[in-house]
Amino acid sequence: MSATSQHTHPTPRVVPAAPRPTRTGRRRSGAVARAPWLLLTPFLALFALTFILPIIVAVISSFTKVTRRGLFGEAGITSSFAGFSNYAQALADGNFIASIGRMLLFGVVQVPVMIVLCTILALLLESASARWPGFFRAAFFLPYGVPGVIATILWSFLYVPGLSPLYSFASVFGLSPDFLGPNTVLWSIANIVTWSYTGYNMLIIIAQLKAIPGEVYEAAKVDGASPVRVAFSIQLPLIRPALVLTTIFSIIGTLQLFAEPQVLQSVSPAIDSQYTPNLSAYTTAFAYNDYNVAAAQAVLIALVAFILSFAFLAVTNRKSS
Amino acid sequence: MTPLTRRQIMRAGLGAAALGLLSGCATPGTRTVNAAPVIPPAGGNVTIEYWSWLKDLQPVADIWNAANPNVQVKTVWIPSGNSGGYPKLYSALAAGGGPDLAQVEFGVIPSFMMVNGLVDLSRYGAAEFAGRYDKTLWNQVSYAGGVYGIPQDSGPMALFYQPAVLGKVGAAAPATWDEWAGVATELRKTKTYMDCFPLADASFFTALTSQAGARWFRAEEDGWVVNMTDDATMKVARFFDNAIDKDIVQTGFGAYSPGWFAAAGSGEIASLTSASWGDALIEGVQGAAGKWKVAKMPVWGSSGYGSSYLGGSTAAVLANSKHPREALEFAAWLTSSHAGVDAEIKNCGIGWSPSPGFIGTTRQKPSAFFSGQNYNEEIFAPAATEQNPQWSWWPSQQQSFNILSDGFRKKASGTTLVDSIAMAEQQIMTVFRNSGLNIRKESA
């Protein structure tokens, strides 16, 4: 601290009065130390109020239990410490566990498909032979600009029998698909999600591709490398950080899937009120009014997301070292 | 002592604010409003807010506002119940706010009572209005000696059918469910379904068991008594197990879904057993004018009742209302006065009037859409009197319905409805116990 203050305010060597400069110095150093906090205050206050505090409240709530007397609790209601009983109840709920399992299955299939797809699109658009890359980049990105709810409504009209032209198209080939059945609706949702987010992930990868210095490409050209060779030996290794980032975002996004199944529920009887973990927590909290178990579910969802993200990071880091 | 720095003050302030917020964050809905003193009627002018998913309700409220300058009513539209309205109301209640009045379906009243969300209107003179309402409906808003909502509309059930489609197999509207199954089997040979059975929405099945004479929940001194495996329920479950196995009902979509509208328009669905409010929705089927008629709901042989209620809602006074008496008076005017009922029918297309004395002026006339049939007076008015008076709703109704439909969905993988109901009953009992309520299975 004092080192910085001396640096910013050098005292003249000829003046021997020691205490005064140190006092001003200390005050200065205090001001310098305070400044970032002061500037951070608006952020920190909001961050604490809207992020840290709700998390603390949710965790506390997840350890609370409500007991009622009478037919509706009209004879008295008490809240008490519950230990892990809310967690036990959440974990004993087969539908909640099934929803996490469903999202894992969804993630195992949808995330790789989307990452491969967006990588291919990015490589194609950044290749030397691409035509109108600006137009196609915007076109691929466009679905991301459509809100998830609207995207789902758009797609639902392509999924509903009797309204969708896809059914009559498929019947030409003797197929009778069922996009909204119990076994297929998950992949219909995966299709919507892929449609929405591929372009967004593609942009992140393109940004990283653009950061590859031109000399590397020139060197490859001098060595006579084919475009495929360039992609596999130069581009893919160099965009690894972007791939890791988009994969982690996608894993977290998968666990937080909410709007698409919620909207598609109205046309597909196969989607129940606990189809995804978030839908499950939402239903528990706001339809069943069981805020405490919902809080426990939310904490569990966060834990699973943490574990998956860190496991993925650990695996990719081990590979690189 | 060193003077406090700004940072220390700030820190202390943040800490205090955080503590204050944390202590304010007790689990919502754990304070009882009905133990608090009665709020006397206000002397001066008051404004009442009514949250409802009825469209164009404000013009109706304006009729009241013109006659009652002291009690002005402001309506706010919310999404319908389970599609977002209830979460919104619950959140508002949890935050200590919310409107004076809210639209709450009959079956959901106990769930709102569980979070102490409703005012007991018997403390504000609800008894003086009781005589205006259908007894079955009044019974469904009365719990534990209190009154927790004013019936607003209901849905007596009947059979909407397309005579031309039934005519393909030479059938008329079936009078019993057995006849219904016979007609459905014949229709299936012509690639037509009689009706759909909604696997995802248990309210239809529940309404049919009520018609058959079931009484799932009973409130006793020592807690709730459940019986979802009685003969009436099992009869309905076996009937639809059979119908689904024989593929004579459509299970791919439910009534009023986009797929249903398409099928109803093209004549692939012959009929619809539904509530009186279904008439407006059927009028939305493309090219349907003159193709539909209404018949009495099929009955379960000699036992049970002539009809059942499907849907229907109340105007309930919410816990944080500052003017419960004024809200009650408005609700009673809205739902039982001629002016209120007629305006609600005209502007909001409300369901069946809860007041047996007056079904609404426009509903006393024949309908051009239904080929000149005076179906409201002929079919629905009698249906409203042929109800199961013992049926009563219970807390966590929505969760119970979800548990039931989760079981119904397993029908595709071979579980019968009969088995899934027995399992659902166990799960629902667990739900009751988890929320701290006493429940036991009906013995014998």
C-alpha cells in the first residue's frame, strides 16, 4: 500500500519532515484502497441482493419444514428445522430423478450433435471458398434471436398432426411419424434447442477462428496442406477453448431446460409437469406450494450442473496436459 | 476509538439489510388471516382489485362501478389457473400482497387454504347470499365451517355430438356409457373416433367418477379420509381401460387442443362429452355451424347421477385484502344478479350460472349454431340439477391430478388405469402426510 502511494506521490528528498507525508500517505493509501470498493458498490449491492442472498435463502429454505394442524392448517402452522428430510423427499420422488436422467440422456445426444454441427458451420463459413459468409452467418444466427417460447410455438405447428405439412409429406414416403409421442417428444425438443442455439455457438467459435493469426494459415499453405488438413491440424486444436466453453454452456443449459417443454406441454400429452428438473422445481414451488422441497430440488439441480461442468473440465484438462 | 469508515458503515448497512431480508423470508403462507380480527366495512371510498382470466371483465365491473361510487372495482387479467394464474397468485400471496378478489377454481380452494390465502367469508356475512346459489356448488366452497369463495360459474356436462357422423353407422346419441362403447366400436370401423380420453388431464376422468357416484375425499374430525378405489371409480376405470385397449377412444390428444380442432373439423371425432362452456369452443371448429347438437350425458346404468361438473370457478377473497366485505358484496352481485350474470355472459363468455334462478337471458333462446336447438334450457339446465352433491375437493388437488395423469400416461406401457389409481391413492396420501396433514384410507 505505502509503496504504491510513494510511487504515485513522490515526496521531495530535501524535506526531512517525516510524519506529515506518512499521514497524508496513509490517507491517500486509504482512499486508493477504498476507491475500487466504492466503484464496485453498486454492483456488489445488487449482486448480493439479487444473487447471493436468494441463494442463501434457498439453502436455508431447503432445510426448513412446515407442519400443519387441522384439515388445512387452519388450527396452526409451524416451521422448524428439517435436516435433510426435504432432500430425502426430493430424491425419493421418482419423477424428479427421472427428469434428471432424461436431461442427461438429452445432453449426451443433443450437446455433441449441436457442437459438431456448429463447428462444421463455423469451419465452412470461415473457409476460403465460402460464398456470402456474412449473409449465412446472420442467417444461422437468426434463430437465436427468436425467443424460446416463440420458437417452440412455431415448431409446435410443425409437430401437431392435422396442422403440420410434415405429416402429409412423410406419408408420401409411407412413413407415419409421431413427433409428440412419449418416446419421440424429447427429440422434438432437442430439435428446437439445436435450431435455436447452434447459430449462437457457431458465432463463439467463429470469433475464436478469427483470432488465429494469418501466418499460421500461410505456413500451412506453403506446406501444401489441404483445407481438411488445415481444419484438423490447425483450426480445431486452436479453437479448443471455444469448444470447451460452448460445451459447458450447453451442459448447464440442458439442465436448465424449461420454456420449450413448458410450452410444448399444451400440444403433447406425453410431457408431464416434472418433465425437466427445472419444470419439476417450478411445479413443486408454484403449483404445489411446497417451497421447501422446491428449494431442495433447486440446490440439487445446481449441484448436478456443478459436478457435470467440473467433470467435463477435468476430463478436457487431463487430455491437454 | 477510530471513527467508522464509509466502508465499515456500508458493510454494517448491507449486513443489517441482509439480516432483515433473511428474517422476512420465513416459508410463505404460514400466517393465518382468519384468526385476525374482522375488518369492518370501510366508511369512505375504496377500490377493489379483481384478478381473473375472464376476458373483458372490466366492462362488467363498470356496470357495478356506475351504481356503486363508493366501491370501485378494477379488474386485472391473469393467465388461466394452472397455465400461470395460480403461480402468480401464490407468489403475490407469498410476498404479502395480491388483489382483493381472485378467480379460483372450485377444486383449488383447499390448496389456497393450505397457504392461508383465503378469507373465511362466513365472518363477513356470506350466509345471507347462500340461498342464491346452487347447493352442490355452495357445498364445494364450504369447508370446516367456513365459506371460502363465491361460486362464479360451473360446467354441467352433456354430450356434444355430430349427428351426421354418428349417422354413418346409423347411431343416435347414446344414453348410457355401454351404448356409447357400442357406437364407438362401430365408428372405429369407419376410421372415426367417438371421443378422446385425455391421459394428461385427470379432470375429465375425475368428473366421470363423480358422475358414477364416487366420493374420493371426506373431512373428518381426525383428518382426511380417502377412498379412490370404490366401486364407482373402478367401474369408470375399467370402462376406459377397455375402451383404450380396443382403441375406440383417441388418446393422442385432448379436447380443445389444436389436434382436436383439426380432427373435429374433418369429422374424425364424432362427439365430445364436456361441460356447458364447451359450446363456445365448438363454435370455433372450422365449418362446424349446423353440424353439432347437444344430448344428455350418457349415464352409468342405474347407479350414479345424470351429469357431473367439469371446471367452474369462484371469486375468492384473498388473505391480504383490506376490504373483504366490499369484495364479497361485489362478488355476490357479479355472480347472482341478473345484470351481473347477463353482462358476464355477453362480455366474458362465462360458464354456467351458479344461480339456479337465472341462467342468463341469451341462454333462454334457441341457438342458430346448434341447428336451432334450445340446448341450454333443454339439456344443461336439467344437467345442473343432476349432480353428485357429496363430492368435495381436497388440498393439493393439482398435485393429485398430476399424479393421476402420470399414472394414466403409463397406460401406453401396459399399466391399467385400475392399477394406476390404486398407486396414485398411495402417492396422494404421502403428499398429504408430507405437507403435515392427517389422512387415512376409508375402512371397509
